[in-house]
Amino acid sequence: GPGETVSFPVNVFALDETVKQAQITVAVNDMFSIKGERTRSIAFREPGDEMVWFELETPQREGVAKVSATVKSGSESVTFDIELEVRNANTRQTSVENLVLDGKESGELSFAFRGMQSTREATLEISSIPPINLEKRLRFLTTYPHGCTEQIVSGAFPQLFIETFYELSENDKAKIQHNVESVISRLSGRQIGNGGVVMWPGGTAAHEWVSSYAGHFALEAQKKGFSLPAGFVDNWVRFQQQMANRWVPDVETQGSDLMQAYRLYTLALANRSEMGAMNRLRQQSTLSVQARWQLAAAYLLSGQEEAARQLLEQTGTRIEPYRQLSYTFGNPLRDKAQIIPVLLKLNRREDAAVLVKELADEFASSQWLSTQTTAFGLMALADFYKGTTPESGMQITYAEDGGAAREVKTSSLVSINELSVPATESDKRMAFSNKGNNPLFIRVIHSGIPRAGDEVAESANLGMNVRFTGLDGSPLDVSRLRQGTSFIAEVTLSHPGIRGDYREMALTRIFPSGWEISNVRMDAAAGALQQDIPVYEDIRDDRVHTYFDIPARQARTYKVMLTATYAGRFYLPAFNTEAMYDASIYARNKGRWVEVVRE
């Protein structure tokens, strides 16, 4: 990472008795600086090998570091090249600047960038419709670090309809095609024998909502011309039909009726309507508001408009406050996003506009929204604005940092433009001039990754205790470890008991470059350490993502075996735990510098 130091080893073998000396020279690019000598000599008394070390330090920026080691003895020489990615493991932070310009009006924006200079990015979003934070919300979906089925589908689903907002370049189209095809391929691997879809790779039980959601996405992708794996839809339909016909009311579980209604909607979308199951659900006296709207959508797709209208008589759009961390992943805003397309199908555009205003206000704010809510929200907005073009188009000029003005002239609802990032720490200055007669909404979305050490330890509705131990369980200070030391990182998460069970929790542990992770699937000793078994665990080169549930007033402990492998000074990033579908439940500690010393 940036600002770290590593001891770079060069091991030289002399296999011939005539080789008595060798000279080693190291060259680096601008992503490394050499502390000490660049050239060192070694002597051999007999055939064997000798090790020399060079101290290399990275600058405070990201990039690709290159090292070249040349060994010369007599007239013989050999060169070895290596590349290392220097990256900041902290989380990207995003800010938004806003400006509204009436017709023929001019204005300015000025702001300071966040984070390390090499990580900074900025995008200009100009809109003729009330702002919805399109760029920021899309980036949230496409860069979300976790990969359950709900999240990967949410990342791709809105991309099927994004052309509603702005004209796609050939590069945009290629990216969308790649993203959608990638998710379709991954879904095929997560469909199990009964036709349902699991939440995590390797799962054995289908998740009912995720199965409906994945099928919904696949059907819409197919309409857009994407090919689906052979048998995927037929097997999925079989599963959906079996679940629909087996369903019985469960008044103890909130969202049971919505689960069934959404399943019936997806079957109708596949032209496999289950009218018997739809009519049975319709007879339920306790049918929730959101289930009524979803069932009405199923009737509309089945050509039963009168049944849909009768079902919605005296049914409003108010959803009582609630939030589900799993099951249907529901909350009032997500449910209203599902209601908007139904209102549009019923030609109730004015009623839909009321919900669109509420949705747009939430999207334009800094309020955290789940992947599920963001995806359904963007799709509802795309459905509402489909076919809409700004009156007389948009025409505006903007200038960056006193430079020449650039013109944006388009008939699209939104224009997205990449901005330059100053090479210095000076503020970014933007000047705008609206050449048209209609108001325009301007947003500059800028982001950066903070330097190591800028994190803040904090928590809410969750306890987290981190400790390091030796293999015998005794406490261990990891600030300075001898190379080759094996040890354990232990994290205990505790539920304070104020709220109900926590579902779909994610623990992310990123480790220093000089520490090596022992994979529990390949190392029996590491596997034996597991105290609590997670729902799913994703072990990568430098980090471990652990996914789990915590019942109320209980705790979960997760361990990772590590080895201090590479000598140097490295940064240990903060450990972060969060409820993936409720931002009010989280805990994170503060990162720190650690050192690995040679034996």
C-alpha cells in the first residue's frame, strides 16, 4: 500500500566453484524509492546460495511499482523483473456538490477533493429532471464489494434500462453487455437441481425471494436480446410453480404474502400464470398493501385488468415503516418503487408521479439505500421517464479551473461527463452557463480514498472485539512480528439485544501486505480454528469476507490463521462489520501500522 516499506530479497545461487563473487543491482520506477545502496556485492567460498536485501518504500499514491534486479558475475549477467500493484485498502468516500440553474442563468461551484491525489475522481451530471444521483447510485451498485446473488443481480438489473436517462456510447454498451452477461453466467452456476437459486455460491437451499428476483432479471434480460443458458428458465419456472402451489399463509412471518405475490408476478412475466394460486392469495383477508399491488401486477400481465382494479379498490400506497434484513429485503421505499410500474400500467400517471417525487428526493439525498432498494428504485424511475425528452433539449456550457468552455447539447434527460483532477491540492472551480430556457439540475460527484490512518473507530447497534493471539491462544502484540510467525486474528461480534435477530451480516478483514492468509479450505490447522461456522466465507489473497447471522443477545466469533511472511513496514486496515441491508447496524475499528522483521 502507499507509504509502506518492504524488504526486497534477491537470492543468488552459485553452482560452479569458479564463481567467487557477484554484484546485484536493483532499479525501480517512480512507484518505489530505494532506501540505502542500489548495488551490493556478495562472495562465495563454495557453491551454494546467498541472500541480499534491498529496502524499498512506496510513495503516497497508487500505481504499479516495477523492480528490476540484475545479477552480474564476470562476463555473465541475468535480469529479473517484477511488478507489484500499490493500492490503498481503505474505502472510497464520495461527496456531491449541487447547483440549480434557471433558463439563461449562470453559476459557479467550488470544492475541495477528498482522499489521496492519485485516487481522486470527479463526474459532472447535468439533468433536466429533478436530480436522482444517477451516477452515484449506479456506482454504488456496480462497485459493491460483496457478492451474494441479490447484490450481483441488483448491480446488473438497472443497466438494462439505463438508456432511458442518457445516450449510451459504444463503450457504455460494451460495458453493460459484459456486466449483464457476466451475471447471467454466474446465476447459471447458482441454480440448483430443483430450479431455485441460492443466495451464495455452493449453497444447497434455494432462497425464495432471490429465486424470484433472479428469474425476473433473466426474463427482462432475455427481452433485451441476451441469451440465457439452456434449461435455465424451464427449470426456474418449475421451481416457481411448485413453490406457488405449495404456499400457505404464514401470518407470523412478515412479508409471506408479498413473497408469494412477487413469485406469481414473475410467473406471469414468463407467460406461465398460476391463476389458481393468484385467486387463492386474493382471498386472504390480511393481504398487505404491498402484496395487493404486486398481485395486481400479476393480474395485469395475465390480461385480467378488471381483477386487478377490483383488488386495488380502497388500497392506497402508504406502507407502514418496516425493514427486513433478509427474507424479502423489504422496506417502504423499495415497495413503493414496485408500485410505480403498476400505477403506470393502470394509466394512473399522476398518482405515480407522487411516488416518483418521493423516490427521487431519497435518491438525491445522501441517505444510504440498500442494493435492493437502489435497483428497484432506478428501474421504477426509468419506467416513469421512458419516452420522455426535455422540451427543446439541454444546452449548457461549463469550464473547469478557468479553462475553455465546453458545450453540452443533448436531447437526453441526463448528461454525464468525466472531469479532470488537478495535480495540486488546489480547490476545483467550475463555471456554468445555461443556454436554454428550462431549469437544469447540476451535480458534481467527486470521490477519493483516504490515506492510511484517517479512519475513525465507531459502532452502532453492534459490539466488535478484535484480538490477536499465538497459536496457543495467548495474547500477541502484532505491532512488531518476527518473520515466519504464525498467529490468529480473532473477531467477536455481539448483538446487544435491543432489536431482533440480525441477518445478512458482512465482516470484512483486510490484512497487511506482509501477512499471508491460511485458507481454511486448504489448511487443516486453519480449518480447525473455526469457532462459529459462517453462512459463507470468501477468502482472497489479502482479505477475508465473512457472511453470517446473529440471533438477538448472542455473539459470533470468527478466526483467521495468518503468517508474517514478508519483512517490512505495512498498514493493517480497519476491520469492518455491517448489516448489508440496514446501515444503522455496523462496527469498525481503527487501522494501524505493523512491522515484520527478518529472522
